[in-house]
Amino acid sequence: MVQKARSPRCRHAPTFWHPVTFSAATLFTPGMSYRILFLGLNTILGAYYLFLRRRRNTVRNILGPPSPSWVFGHSLQLVFAPEYGDYEFSWQKMYGPLYRLKGCFGEDSLVISDPVALQHIVNTPAIEHGPVLENIIELLFGKKSVVSTKGEAHKHFRAAMNAGFSASAVRNLQPALVRAAQELTEELQQISAAPVNLSPRLSNATLNAVLQAGLGCSPADLSEELLGNNWKIVSLSSSQSAPHIFAIGACLPKWAWTLASKVPTATFNVIRSAKNLTEKLGEKVVQNKRELTRQGMEINTDVFGVLMDQYRQDKSKHTLNWEEIAAQTSAILFPGQDPTANTLAFGLWELAKHPEFQEQLRAEIQSNTLAIETCTYDTMPLLNAFIKEVLRLYPAAALIQRIAVEDTVIPLANPIITASEQFISHVPVQKGQVLTLAVASYQRLEQYWGEDAQKFRPLRWIDGTLNDIKAPAIGPYANLMSFLGGPRVCLGWRFAVLELQVFFCELVRNLSFSLPEDDFVRMRFSGSLIPVLPTGEKGMPLSISRV
């Protein structure tokens, strides 16, 4: 099928936003000297991107919407739309699953939701992390994290860490996840006020879960400083303001990012503290487990314990030493907390909007006579259809930035028409070209997910609607890209699915969720997809009652 644009005029590309994006007001508040630095950087970067624009012009013939701003491009439309996707999903309908937007300073980017193109991008070594993601990873996770490593080092780290995230290892983590889910349920059962903002409670619960199942500790083992800093990291994603926003992470080349990251602003201080505090936590956890092994006690009841047991007993050629294991703390802690909390929030929101389905799901859960600690969740069709549908509509990483590190050609599932009215089935891109993987858009393509792809309908996974889908295999779960794909597929995807199964089962079994009288929740993309209130603050208020 050929995708034809309605307008032959524009050609422009977006900026990617990572979980920690920044506003000018946040980054440059200490004094006028930083404001001068900010203006100077604007001037330098404007010239820098004009140079890049001249050098990279192979995508100029790709259609796209007109840019509303040379400085910001389409960034403000992506982030501050009344509802996430108001612009993006309409652009996809107008221009097809590959089009061009503008980022900062007129930088061209291709936005891609074509499944063949996505499959190629996540599997080819010619395309790697984009500059925003690269900068954030190094600052937040450090160079020894599996998230940061590349090439053979990355293969070694992933092979070693697979032991802690294999299907059998994840099944053994179920009791720890059940404990965390039960603690949340008991907390919610004690609340009489309505509605209840579930977002902070879900975030605390998923932190508890990842600590117990990932590191073998609990929030009580964390210092007040770490807990406070953790909440600041979580809160950063909803801290941007439209009048002041400047996507500095998306605009800065490596040298400028390094310079800006030295500025002692509140945001950078929080990020630096997060890295230092999690490193100390990892070292403490590893040291405690080493002491337990010296006492002859078992430690392989959590991910860190499994990794340490592999190294201690030399069970595989791919193992990590004590220092390398400790360095993975942030890679387990941060991705394992808030993305799952947001997915749970969106799922409960949909159940509140669809009470009949909520009752059907509760009936299935309650009919399962197995104890929750030993329950086999994969035998529950409605539960798993529901989880797949939530992940389809609300992928945490709705937009992902990549960059071509060498000249390459991107194949397409369906030809597109260019501004010069040519049909093309392959798009050549040059080294340095920025690409935006539009995961949420891909997972709403009608030709793959049904004519009602924009709607929440879990039964599509059961009633045969998806039987004739011929999309290429991309992600590890249900052909979704919610956990990415290729060599950098999410290591903990099995863990995340089990966690969702456990939490939804425990919550829906014991509690009923309904919408408050005024439901003003909307989606916002701020590095990850989050629920926000009219004030812009992250939140998911729902009315709760005991079953």
C-alpha cells in the first residue's frame, strides 16, 4: 500500500525526549552568568546545526508537516499537546509511517513507525543510540553499566546478566513480587478518602518490588538521602514548562553536553547524586551478599544474588565480577521502577473507564484457585490480553532517538511518495542522520492492529482480529516494541510482564477502581509516557473500594 501525503510542502523532523529532559529555567537559574552562557550556546549551536543541515540533505525529499519554530522545531507540539499523540498520530495518518519533522535549530529527523524499517533499525550496527540518549546514559548510569557498554563488551555484559533474567530465574522472583503487590493492596484497603492519587503509591510499590526482586533488599535499607533523590528523579519527568522549555539534551553535541553538565544547577545535581548514591547502594548490597556467602547462606533469591552466585561458582564463561555487578544497580533500579508504575496507572485507568471488562477480568482472576505465590499467570487469557493491550497503547518509550553511525539504507514495508512525487521503498540516510522510532504510532497502525487500533479493546488479542497480521517480528513480547527489540532489547522484559501480572491480579482481586466525577487525566510524553493532571503534575486519581 502506498502512503501519500496530503500536502507536498513540508519536510521537517522531531526531537527525542528522554526521561530526564530539561528546561532553560531549571538548568540556568543560579545567576545571570548562566543565562549568558545559555544565549551563547544558542548562537554556537545554531551555527553548528546549520553546518549539519548543509552536510546532511538526503532526507529533504521526505514529506512532513511545516515547522512552527526554527529554535524548537516540533518539540513543543510533541510534549505540550493537549493529549500526547494529538499531533503525532494525525501526522502519521497524513504522511504515512515515515515522515520528516524538525528538531532544534532546524535539525532534520525522520519519524518512523513502519515495521520493516523498525526491525532493520533495531538490528543493524549502522544505527546506534542517539545523542540525547547517549548523553543521559553516561551521566545517569555510568560507563560500566550494561546500558552504556558497546560492541563486544555489551555482548559480554548481556550474556552475563541473562542468567538473572532468564525465564526460570524470573519465575523464582514471583514470591518477592507478590509480597510487594500485597503490601500495596493492604495500604490501599486502609484508605477511605476518594479519589486517591495512585501515581506516588504505585511508584513506591514498584520501587519496593525491584528492590526485593532485583537487589534482595527493601526501601528500609535505603538512606533518606537516596529515597529523597529517587523521588526527585521520578519528578523530573513532569517538571518542564512550556514558556521556558529548551531541550538542551537533544540539542547539544558531546562537547557542549560535557560543558553544560558541569553547571551546578538543581537538575544536574539531582542526576549526579542519583548516580553516586546508587553506586554506593550497589556496593553495599554486594558486600552484604559476600558476607552471607562466607556464612554459607544462599543468596540466589534475587537478580544480584544469581549474578553473584554465577561468578562465585564460576558457572559460566560469561560472568561479572563483584565491582561490575554493583555497577548495574542503576540499570535495574531506574528502568524497573517508574515505567512499570506508569503502565500500572494507565491499566487501572482503563479498567475504571471499562467497568464491564473489569468485572470480567476479576471473575477470571477469582476463579483461579491456585495460591497467588504459585499462580501460573500465563493460563489466564483475559489477564494477558489486557496487559498486551495496555502495553500496546501506553508504551513507556513512546519515542526513541537513534542516529546513523554510517551511511545505510532503510527498507520499508510499504512504498511512500516523496515531495518530487516519486515512489520509494528504501530510504538512504547518511552518517549522522537522526531517526525517531515512533513506537506508540507503530502500535496504533490500523493495518496491523485493526480498524479500531486507537481504542482500548483487549479482546482483539483473543477474538482473531490479529491472526492475519503480517508485521515482521520486532519485539520479544506480542510483536510489540514496548520492550524494544534487537541486541538492545530490554533485559528485564520477562520481569516486567510478570510484575504486571502479579500486581494487576492482586489489585483487581481485592479492589474495584472507578473514575472520579471529574476525570482530567491525560497522557504526556516527557521522556516516557506519563499520566498528568491539568496542572501538569504527574498523577492518576481514581476512586477505590473493596471488593
